[in-house]
Amino acid sequence: MPFVLAVAGKGGTGKTTLAALFVRYLAERPGKAVLAVDADPNSNLHEALGLEVDQTIADLLEETKAVGPLPAGMTRSQYVQYKLQAALVETDRVDLLSMGTPEGPGCYCYPNDLLRGHMAELAKAYDYLVIDNEAGLEHLSRRVAQDIDYMVVTSDATARGIRSAGRVAELVRSLKTKVGRMGLVVTRVRAGDELDVLREEIARTGLEVVGTVPYDEDVVRFDLEGRALAELAPGSPAVQAVYEIARKIGL
């Protein structure tokens, strides 16, 4: 089974940037297969990775609900497996699945058992699975995603951000999904003394700070221009910081 790394946090905390740079780090390891899962409809992880998505899992589930007679000789389970494979974006360095946006109530409920089983089977072909989660952890709460080896919770360097990270951590602890380890990454650090100022807020979360990511003008510019973070220079402060965090958590 793959090592499963999940990234969670409220929007605007650099969550998707962090997930994309973790994927980049893992994709640079020779002989390792990496699957990225975009489980946040608002994150656009595919753009950060420089990939195009034609079909999402939400599209797949809508089609599965709407389909009439199945193709001859094909069970519903086989049909879901076929559509899941069609939604997979494959490249030489990393593959991607995008969950997409549900179009109505129950979009993720109807074939969850089938989807969960097929995603678990698909994941066996990879060494690493990186999940960019939405703040509400919808897919984890519905057990669409499998158990997590390491959960990174993100926050920017503000008291409100740390409190939000604490709420995300509490939500993670309340889920049935098993999480092996969990740590906090503080992003967009500027002055260097933010952690001292935020020490009490961080302590209340019960999370260990596993690293910080400095404010990086190159990341801001790449986001502004819509460029893939895979194109960031190796010397980028954000790249170096995330790579160090990846090594620290055992990737």
C-alpha cells in the first residue's frame, strides 16, 4: 500500500501550494509512482501541477447515477472502475485524480462503497498518495479516501489562522478515518518571530510544528501568472522549505 500524505487547512493558507510542492518532491524520486488527489473543488491542484483535467470524480458519479442500461456484459462495479480509470490523468512523473464539485445532494453518497473499493485498488499501484483536502474534509468524513499515514494541517502566520488549524485538527480527530501522525505547517512567514508570538495559540491546537514556509515572491508571481509550481527554481525559498519538511516527516 502507498504512503498516504494528506494536506488540510482553510483556503488562503497555502494548502494547495504545499500539496503541489510535496508532489513535486516525491515525483523527483527515481522509480517512485505518485498519485495526487485533488479533493478540494476550489483548490485547482491540477493548475499548480501544470496538468489539464477533462473529467472529475463528481462527473463520474453523476454519470453513474444517470446511466440507464449498462453496457452489455458489464456490471455496475466494472462500470465505475472503467469510469474511474477514464478520470485519471496520467503523466510520466505523477498521476492525478480530481474529485470535482458535487452537483446536488448525495453526489458522493450513492456509489461510495464501489468508489472507495476501486480507489483503494487503484492506489496499490503507487508508492505515494498525496491528497489536497477541502477544509470540511468531506471525502475523509465519508470514508471515500483511505486511512492517512501523515496529515499536514496548514495555517498562515496569524492567530485566526492558527485557531482555524486547531478546528481542522479537531475535525480530523473526530473522524473514523485513521490518521497515523499529524503536524502543523505555518506558511507565509515573514519576520521570523511569528512562532514566538503565536506560541500559546499553537499550543492550544495540540499540534507539533513540523516546519514553516517563508513568504516567497516567486510563488506569488507564479500564482498571478497561472504558472505551474513545477517550474519554480530549486533555490526558491518555498521549495527548499517544503523539501525540508518532506524529509522531516519521512517522505
